[in-house]
Amino acid sequence: MQQKAFGLTWTSLILSLIIFVIIKTSKSNQLGYKDQYLVSNTSRTDQDLVFDDFLGFGRTFDGVGGLSGGGATSKLLVNYPLQQQNEILDFLFKPNFGASLQILKVEIGGDVQSTDGTEASHMHNDWDENYERGYEWWIMTEAKKRNPNIKLYGLPWGFPGWIGQGTRSPFAKVNVTADYIVRWVNGAKTHYNLSIDYIGIWNEKKYDITYIKVLREMLNQRGFQNVMIIAADKKWEIAVDIEQDPVLASSVHAIGCHYPGTYSTQEALNTNKQLWSSEDYSTFNDEVGGGCWARILNQNYVNGLMTSTISWNLLASYYQGLPYFRDGLMTAINPWSGYYEVNTPIWMTAHTTQFTSIGWRYLKHDSGVGKLPQGGSYVGLVSPDGTDLTIVIETMTRNHSKCIRPYLPYYEVKPQQVTITLKGSLVNVTQLNVWYSKLGFNSSPDIVFEKQKPIQLINGHAQINLGLDEVVTLTTLMRGQKGYYPQPPQQKSFPLPYSDNFEAYRISEEPFLLVPQIGSLEIIKSQSPLHGQVARQTILYPPIEWCPFSLSFPIAVIGNISWSDLFIQIEFEIPEINGTTGVFIATRVDTGGCTTFIAQGIFFFLLKDGSYILANDLARTKVWKQGLFRYQPGFHKVSLLTQGTQAIGFYDDQLLFNTTVSGNLSQGFAAIGTDSFGWADFDNLLLTSQADGIAILNKYHEIV
């Protein structure tokens, strides 16, 4: 009896130990808070995800990128303190640190409003060529400094007016336009030692087949055979022309589509060209935006065989109140304090970019690429030498991964357990390193890009549990880093008082915090001995626009969209040659971007004919006050004070009006601008509170 009892006790003890070991093993391989890896050598089921290189590979991976431009989306970054500027650039471009971007796409400035502002052309006029303008050269240089292997891609949104040769089309004389673009490519190389890898046609506009062929030929003739053309940065419609035209087909490297909704077309697939989502995402960079980006990074290939996806935009570095606020991979809108935010899309990017390189190869569908059984997707990529494998899995639910466009049809994702099965030469892999993210919703915290314990594979098999709104990277690579810098300085409001005499800039630079919405500002040396450097509105003719109906008075906004009571003052001169017909200053400007021409606010115009106008809108459809003043050539000072429904205007310290205004008096930016295209020089800008403004004006005329 004692022996039998001992035997039963021993058996129970052994069973208890086995159960304990199983439970302990599963807990030791936990992923995140609830998910766990369970090693298994079971046979294949419907839940198997097979990764097998025996049958060959799918398409070649072309990289993940970000887009600076379209337009002026990196504008505020230029004015950041150097320390925070470098940190931001590291999070974007430094390999194995943050987003580790593999492509940088930039706008080829065309002096046109292209979403959040204008970017300066390298040729305002056919007699003018200048590669000191704009900040895209600097961003490309900084990206290359951090990652010499990053690919550079340029695309125009619009063109200076002279390109049209008397028309509103950039293709009136295709040789002229091709020369303009190739000069930009050459300028990058000559002035900055930057080799442009890809060039586009005209963002989201009609393409011209003859122009594409001429551009290809001119690039070849001038030594840029390695610059590949991506066409046509709209939808997939050029695929039909490529199929029918062998010369066009040989001119185009890849078909670039915008916002494809993860699907390509049969016509595009028939071309056998590489397919790119050459602009995508465009979504507020909170958790839903991170989910959108994570989903399309996988599913653009799973559903549409797209081998590159490029985010608009690279960096949300433009004023709140301008279109598509914070639709960037991260946010940097506070240069006066140095504050910035590293948002979830940075780490969703890292799941792919830190563990792949351009030139890796996707596995074939159903042998390493596909949809998960209960919703979600997976892609497997193999290094060119076949020695490394990276798997990226996402389980983004529909409501937590909507992009701004296009409409996302209903689908379901459920928690699921799947078996990873490695075959072919991959069967020898015994361990995969793990990086894990779970986006937090309903007050749950985000878990982003955390390194977990490696999983072990037995006979090429391992089981994993997947929850909702997760991204998991499994990789043979030992690298991977969640880059970190100490918290940046605290966020602050735009500083008042604010002044700028434009003396601290280099010649041809654009003033940091003035953001042109129409026209283009540029630092020049003044002809006046009293005014040193000034900011000139430089555009003489309406450009070939990107926005519909965007042509209006040149205007640059500054400050805070929530400003109401404010004092603005600036000195101006209208040159005798190529001068504008007048200038204006404004407060409470309520809009920018493509709708700038309908902006409302409080606008104070001074015209060369000796008349002034106080209007409620930029188009001057509602005028409150008008009158005459004595205009003479040279520099003059104009001042505007607004508080409540009161507007007070001065010219050269002389009161022109003190009046009540009514109608749309919304909050908005301060602004300066001109009455028409043409030169105007500005100096000694001052923005301050209405109380300070009253004190300044009372020195010349008692107004209170």
C-alpha cells in the first residue's frame, strides 16, 4: 500500500513538473502583455504561414520613403535650434535608429502654392538660375550625411510662368521644360554633390508622352543615364500608354500612383514595370495614422505588388491652421522653443526599414506573402545573398487604420494563433529576433517598437499568438534600435513681440517664419544704404499653378491661427523696375493653402496710385474703408492695429483711419503681401500685442 501510494505520488509529481515546464516556457516567450510564442513542430494547417524560397521570389523591394514638399511641409524645421534639428533629422534618416528612411522625395520648387505654401524655383525667370534658394538642398544633404545609401527623388508640383512660353501648360515647348528639370538635376550634383536617383513629371496632373521621351533623351545626353523616371504620379492610367508605346516603356523605370488604396490595376501589372505608391498616407499622425501607415506598408505589396511606398509628408513642420495639419511621420512645429514629437508612424516605419534594404526580395505570395487567416497581412523579404530573412506582420483593425484617402471597405480582424513554417533554405533558421508594437486605443498605452525575447524554431516551426492593432517583425538580423534622445524643451506659443530685420540670413535664403502662400520671398541686398538686407517678393508673372483657382495676390503668413488682437508693422519699398502695384499687411487671415485666394481677415492695402483700401478679404470683395495718401518712391512704414471691431492704420506715422469693422472677423495669422505679381522689398517686420501697438502709435498720434 505504501509502495502503491508512493508510485501514485511520483506519477503526479512528474505530471505536475511537465505542466509547470510548459507553462513556464510559454510565459518566458511572452510578446507584449498578452501575446506569447509557443514552440511547435506540428504539421501544416489552415493557420500556417509558410515562408519558402524554393519556388523563387516575388518582386524586388525598392524602399520606404518620405516626401518633403507639396508644399513647404518642412518649412519650420529650418529655424529649429541646431541640437533639436539634428535630433529630428536622426529620427527620420539615421539608419538603425528611427524611421531609417530609404528614399527621400522632394519638391522641385516652382514658385507655386502646392498645399501648405510655395517652394522657390531655381529659375524664377529664364534669365535667372540660382541654387541657393529653398531648403530641399539642405534636407537632401542632411539625409545623405546620415545615410549615404538613401535614394533621392525630385518632382515638380508647378512651374514658373515663363516655362509655359505664353501658355498655361508646361508642355508647350517640351525641350524648355526638360532643360529646366535637367538643370535642377545638374545643380544638385554641381553645387551639393547630390546624385538624384529618380525624377517625376508633374504631380497629379496631365502627363505628356513626348515630354517624357525628350526628358529621358536629355538626361542621357547630359550624363544622367542613371536618373530613372517615375511616371506619372497620379493614378495608373499611364500603364495603357506604356503597353502601346515601346519608346515610352523604355523611358519609364517605374509607374508611380498616388493613394492607390493598396491595389494596382491589371494594366499596370501587364507592363511588368515596378509599381510604386509614390505618394500615400497623408493622415493625422496619431494612433489611427500609425495604423494606416502600418497597414499600407504591408498591403501595398500584398494586394497591389507595389515595391515602394512614400509618405506625404516626411515631417509635419508647418503652422497649425494650414491644410492637413500634422499629416507627417513626426511633428516639428515649435522652432522658437525646440519642441518636437516623435509620433507613431516613425516606429511603424522602423518595423520594415530597420530590417531590410533596397534590393531585398519579397517571397512569393502563399510562400511568404499574404493575408492572415483571421485578418491582417504578412510579408517576408530575403536579403540578396539569401542569408537573412525579415517577416513583418500587421493586424490593424479597420477603424484604427483608416487613411485620409481612399475609402477603406469594411473588414474584420480577430485575435489568432498562427504557425510560422520555414521551408527551402530557410528551414535552417533556428531563431528569429522579435520587435513588437501594439497601438493603444480606448485609453490603452502605446507599445511601440519594443525588442522582445527571440523565438526558437523547432524543425522550422513556431506558433505565435496575434492580437489586434499589432505589428510584429521577426528577423534573423541582430540589428534594430529604438533611438532615443532626452525630452526636447517644452512647447511654447509663437513668441510676441517678434521682430526681424532680415540681416541674419544668407543672400537668397527665405525668411524662416514667413510662409509664402502665393509668390516667393527671398533675401537680397537692398540698394538703400539704410536698409542692408531685405526680403523681396520675387515673382514677376503668375506661375503655372498646381492648385485650381489659386492665382491671387502674393501673400506670406506668419504666427498663430488663433491670433485676434494684434499690431503689425513693416517697412516697404516698391522698386521702379519690375515693381508691384502695391503692398498690404493683414491680421486674422483665416486660411492658407489652395484656398488662400478666398482668405478673409483684416487687410490694409497701400497702392502706388496713392490710394489705400481696408478690406475684409484678400480679393477685396468687401471694403470697409478707402481713401488717399501721398505715395513717393523709397522706403515707407505701414502699421495696422486690430482689437475687437476696431482697426487703426498708419502710413509713415500718419493716421489714415481709425474705424469700426464688421462681418467675418475670425482669428487668424498675420500676413504681408503685394497687390500684384512684381517686386516689393520688406524690412523691419514687427509683430506685438495690441497694448504694445497702442503705446507705439500714441507716440505719433493719440488714438486712445
